[in-house]
Amino acid sequence: MSAVRKTITSVTSAVVIAGGLALGAAGQASAASCPSSASPKISGAEAHWDLRCSGNNLTVSGWVEDTRMDGKCAVVRISAGNGAYRKVSACNSGVRKSFNFTFAKTKSAQLRLAIA
């Protein structure tokens, strides 16, 4: 990949991470490659995650917190660039769940914060 293309890809990823992609009331998502981090907030949920690479592996770590007493759960969904999928849920207001996943043979993932 050319240096110019890598720079454009990195800048685009940074913009997506910084602003997030609003997906209606469902949640907030970002496509990211490492290293990067995000701290999305939606009505009833908030989260933080960091992406780090080591060799050809991606590690995604962070937390998700339910911030509203509505009987629903705050959920972070992670779709790694290698096709792997993980989901972490925090249910009941004030509950925070930490996560730490390593995905082999990828350096990117799509992450989404939602209420379910």
C-alpha cells in the first residue's frame, strides 16, 4: 500500500473514531484500526475502548456501562476484520463490564455501542 493511501486511510479512520457514525437510536459505531481509541455515549449507555496491535494480532480492550434504569442492557458489539465477533453486555443502571479480546490475523475492527 502506498504511503499516501496509508495516510488517507489513517486520517479517515481517525475521523470516524472521533465523530462516530450515528446509527439512529440504535447506537454509535466506529470502524477502526490500531492504534486508536473511542469513548462513545448514547442515551442509556456509554463505553470506552482501545485498539492495539502486536504483530498481526489486534487486541480490543475497554468497558461498557448501562446508565439508565429501563430494563435494557448496554451492549458493545465487535466485528473484527478477520470475521470474528464478540459481544459484551452490561445490564442494570450503574453496572460496568470490562472486556479484553485478542483477534488473530487482523489489524482492524468495527465496534458498536447500542441498547438492547
